[in-house]
Amino acid sequence: MNSWTQGHTMFALVICFLGFLHMSAACSVSGVCTELSSVQQEIVDVHNAFRRAVQPSASNMLKMSWSDAVAESARGWINKCNMTHGPPSSRMLNGYEMGENLFKATGISSWTSVVDAWHSEVNNYKYPIGSINGQATGHYTQVVWYSSYEVGCAVTQCGSNYFYGCHYYRAGNFRTVPPYSLGSPCASCPNNCEDNLCTNACPYINGFVNCDALKAKLTCENTAVKLGCPASCLCDNKIIPIAKK
């Protein structure tokens, strides 16, 4: 789903490096530790700035907020210093697989620079087609995935390198699906809009891809629909995450 991104002091990593020892369980990377509320706010702000500025504009882009639980998940993987994407089991929350963006740096860099590097893959992307040049777009699409409304991140030193990562709830990057719906900002949430971002996230996810059709045909009084389509049944006028395909 994702690939490594390159920045000024950061470079692509395509081989899994094993055996790095992290410096300590607690973050000791000066100025960028995500236990700091100011750093958390920086990460949230830069994500939301990119999300509200997508072109073409999004009708259903949710405002992102910080989650300590999501950050703890990211920290659990980052502190292993295993500089590759982990298995799905390494990023589960409430039984749901989260999204993940990772970054390796040769020096300490700000989180704004890290997220900007992920977002820079927009240069490879055309809505809604996908990559226009065969280059990676997965970091970008995760940053701007409409229903990813919680983020949590971590950083640690691994030998002479620095390992950054964020987990996202809900996950993005479903194949063949664009990262958001086209339209005027907040067109899908006119009564729940804050600075061109929607604030009405549905906390549930449907178990079937055809829940809207099932709800229309059988209604939510049907036990199978009620249990399998909680988002469609319980989230009127909310932004619903895509069902797993």
C-alpha cells in the first residue's frame, strides 16, 4: 500500500534492515517526540491543511484529530526499529486494520517536513485515475483519505537513523477507489463543517459493500442488515467509511 519517500536528508529504503537497536523505549528525539502536545498539534494541522486543499476539491473530507490510542499503535511498531511496513496485526485498533505511513531520515526532521514528503507524491497522482507515471502515490492518498479521521504518530532513533511513522483510523488506500468524493468543500456535510472539513464521522463500518441497497430493500429491521450494516443503519447524515472490499 505504501512505499518509502525521499526528502533532503531522507532517502528511500527498499530493503528491510534488521538488527537496529533503538535507543530507549521512551522517545528521546529532541523537538519531535509525539508525546509533546505541540508536536501532536503540528502533525494534525499539517494533515488538515493538505486535506482541505486537495485539488479537485472534496465534498466529504473529514477533519483529522489526534488519537493517543492510534499513536500507541504506531509507537509499538516504530520502537522495534524494523524499518519496513509491519503485518496487519501490528496496526489493529478495535479489531480494525489501520493505515500506515513510514519514513526514514538520516537526521532529525520536523514532522511538517515528513508529512510534506508523503504528500509530495501528489505530483505522481491524477484524480481519480491514480499514478500517472508508475511512481508511488500511497503516502499521498493516505494523508488525504476522506474517512481517516484519527491519526497517531511516533519517532525513534535506530542506530544512526531516525524512523518516523503514523497510523491512521480509519485506513485508506482501497484499490480502485479514489481517496475522496469530488465536490464543493463540505457539500456532503453542510451542517457539520469546520474550515472546509467535515466533522461528522461515523464511528461504525459496514460489513458489506452493498449495504445501501440492502437497507433500501430489507430495511434495518432485518437482523442481517442491522448487524452487517451498522454504519448505514446508525449513521444518517454522517460520513461513512468505505466497507472492506
